[in-house]
Amino acid sequence: MTDVVLYLETLEHELLLFAAFWIVIGALDELGLDLCWLSLRLLGRGAPAGSPKPRLAHL
């Protein structure tokens, strides 16, 4: 019985590490996309084609 519990604890630990790894990869991917979008917006190239550029009066 002790071997089964030890095996299940090891399996749980491995699954948690696997999940944590992919959560970190997903977060880094989202951060990279957000930084790309922000840089495009700051350079003025992030607006969709055909949309008017915002003017100070509209803000």
C-alpha cells in the first residue's frame, strides 16, 4: 500500500511540473504578443487598415 501512495505522489508531482511548465510557456507567449502589439501601437502602425488615426480632439 505504501508503494502505491508513493507512486501516486510521484505521479502528482510530475503532472504538476508538466502543467506549470506549459503555463509559464503560455504566459511568456502572451507577454511577447502584448509587447509586439504595444510596439506597433507606439510606432503608429498598429491600427487596422482603413481606420482613421485618432486625433487629440477625440481623446
